[in-house]
Amino acid sequence: MRYISTRGAAPILGFEETLLTGLARDGGLYVPESWPTFTSEEVRALAGLPYSELAARVMLPFLGGAIDPDEFRRLVDDAYKGFNHAAVTPLVQLDHDLWLMELFHGPTLAFKDVALQLLGRLFDLLLARRDQRVTVVGATSGDTGSAAIEACRDRSHLDIFMLHPLDRTSAIQRRQMTTVMADNVYNIAVQGTFDDCQDMVKAMFGDAGFRDRLRLSAVNSINWARIMAQIVYYVGAAVALGAPDRAVAFTVPTGNFGNIYAAYGARAMGIPIDRLVVGSNSNDILTRFFRSGVMATAPVTPTLSPSMDIQISSNFERLLFDLHQRDSGALADGMRRFRASGSYSVAPNQLETAGALFAAYRADDDQTRAIIADVWRQSGQLVDPHTAVGLHAARAARSEHAVAETVPMVALACAHPAKFPEAVAAATGVHPALPDRLADLLARPERLTVLPNSLDAVQAYILRHARLGEAKPRGSV
């Protein structure tokens, strides 16, 4: 198994180097040179497997022999032992043709745990094997940060620096990051937007001297291993609902396009996915693209679903690569124009290709509240605002016949409702409680550093504190 950059000017890597590298050196994202595929018989054989065994079978082809299969199975099994549901990502039926896939049973109550609990263990294994360390740098709009920190805390071979936009996450999301007191964890609150944070991370990876000195690596969804691990739950849901003999559709609330790209990957592997529905909040760059073929940035609008308050969707480049027939030169030219002008368009035939698989709908805050309230009235199920955006899109896709009535729809429940208690309570009158293990979260002390919206200031801070940067006493802040 070999991995290539979407921009074509970075080295071709195996799985181990792809994991540790994160963002390609040419600014592109790594994707498989070719997708491993399952036959119909192999898909049927996945039915009824425990989640950890299903995960191992789905992911092993991506490893290319980098990890012994039995060792990998032990790693996967350990990653999911701490989840609060035996099924890890259970399906809950809301209607005769609509299911919720609950992805929030991990330690930080968000879907990012499904991939990151494995990713942290993969880093530990491979860095110990090499007797090396890395500096993990990431940006978060809310959930990635806490899941990444939980996965990386106290690991001896890495330091993690997580950037989040000051005052633009929920209090629960922030505290899940800032109350972790591990010596290798650093939280940076940037006086800007998530897109500002994400741009800084990309700039740091683009600075060859800085990148090499600190051995930068990434755990957000630009890292291929994140996508690989997320493919699993789409395969599992499709098999549970009748694959390969029955097609299924998925609706995914998304800002950065990583989660829904994993569904695209499952389809490329042979899973019969009829339709992928994008749910956007008011920051609807993806919905506008799938309607017009034009990707154009706009100011970020704070919403009830802050993890989707994004105007530059990093993982969308992976889809654009395929829309360009994997012509990395054409894609690289287009991405340069997008960075310069804030706008990027595809040809009509490319938009038609995308539209054959993807549909997209937006929900503003009023519509989000209405869905939360309606789902509670009809089913007694509390859903968070991000999940509500997805459910709005699922209903819209049905009403506009973008998804056939005979095709079961799975909407992704990406976060526990207790992560957004104010929004849920305002819509339903019910205040969702945190699980017992997080009940005292709001009383725990916090540790974070507020920095200006300045790449120089953030890089200087990281150099002062990373063990691969300037020498400093351990434990200092």
C-alpha cells in the first residue's frame, strides 16, 4: 500500500511514514494510490463481528504490512475498550427508514474519539519502535482538540499543541481540553477564528525548517489514519442494514469534510452507498459548492454548532483530486488560485459527477433548534446541534427525493447532547447531564495560553515549550 499527495510533488510514502508525516511536504493531503476493495462475499462475512474485529479487517489492507496483524488487532481492541457502549458506534432507529449512528460513546463524547483513540496508540507504537519523538500541532473548532489531547496525553514520545479560537467553542468543549494537566499537553487560545488556527497549522507544516526541527506531525483529519479509522463505522452500519445486498445512504453534518470523506472511502472499497448527504450550518461553503460548483469563502458566522463554523474545508481537497481525475498539477494550480482569491470553481461535468453521489443542505440556528425540539417530541431522543443539522439535511433530502424512499438513511450523531447543554435545554426544556466520569468538569481548574492571531507568536511559543524546541525545564508553562 502506497500513499500519494494530492498535489503530486511530495514523496510517495508507506503507511508508517504517512501516519507520522500528516500533511504532505508539498501542502497536499495523502490518499491511497489505489483503494483496497472487498468482494460481496467478504462484505457478507463482516456481519455480526464485534466492532474491534470489524475494524481490524477493514483497516489491515491500508497498513501494507507495516504492523503485524495480531499486534494491530491487540492495538485496535485496546483502543475501543474504554467506550461506554459494547457496539462502540450503535445504530438507533428513529423512524422506519431513518437511523442515528451514535458516535459519542468514547472518552470525550464526540466522534473524533473513534479514530483518535487508535491514532494515539499507533503513534506510541511506531515512535517507540524508532526511538523517536514528534511534536503534534493541530487546530480545533471544538471536538478534535479534546479527543486528540485525550489520545496523546502522557505519551512519552510526543508533545501536543492544540490551537482553538478564543471564545468560539462551547464551555464543555473548551474545558475538555484545558483541564488536562499532563506535562506534554499545551492549549493555545488564538484571538481569531478556526480558519485562522487551521491556516497557522498549515503554515507551520509549510515552514521546512520549523517542521523538521520539531518533527511536526498531525492528528486532525488531514492525517490519513484518521480517515482510515472512520471508514470502519460506515462499513459496519451498511452491513448491519443489509449490505452488500442492500444500498444505504448517509447524512453527515460536516465542516471540514473529513468524516463524510471517510464514507466516500467506504464506497470506494465496495460498500453499496447510494447517496451521501452533506449537512451544513450557516457556514455553508460546502452546500454552496454542491449547488453551484463554486467554492467561495465568506466570513465565519458563530452558530449553535461551533465545530462546523468553518469556511475552508481542508479535506475537500481529497475529493477535488478525484474530480480532477487525479491530475495533481491541475489541482495544485486550482488550490493556489483559491488561496489567492478565495474562490475555486469546477467544470460542469465535474459538478455533475459530484452531484451524482453528493447532495447538500444547510440549516440555520432556528432550523437547528426546531429539529432538536421535534426529535425530542417524537422520539424522546436528545440530539446535539450538529446532529440536528444532519437530521435537517436528511429530511430535506427525502422531501426533495434526493434519496429514494427504499434506501435506508443513517444520520450521524457526532456529539453527545451534554456537550451543548444550553442549546439542547433551550429547545427541549431538558438539561442533558454529563456522564458520571465528567460530572465535575466545570469545577476542574483550567490551563491555557491566550495568544494573538499571529503565526510568529504561536511558533515562538511552541519553540519555547516543545521538548524538540528550545531547552526548558519540564513542567514550566
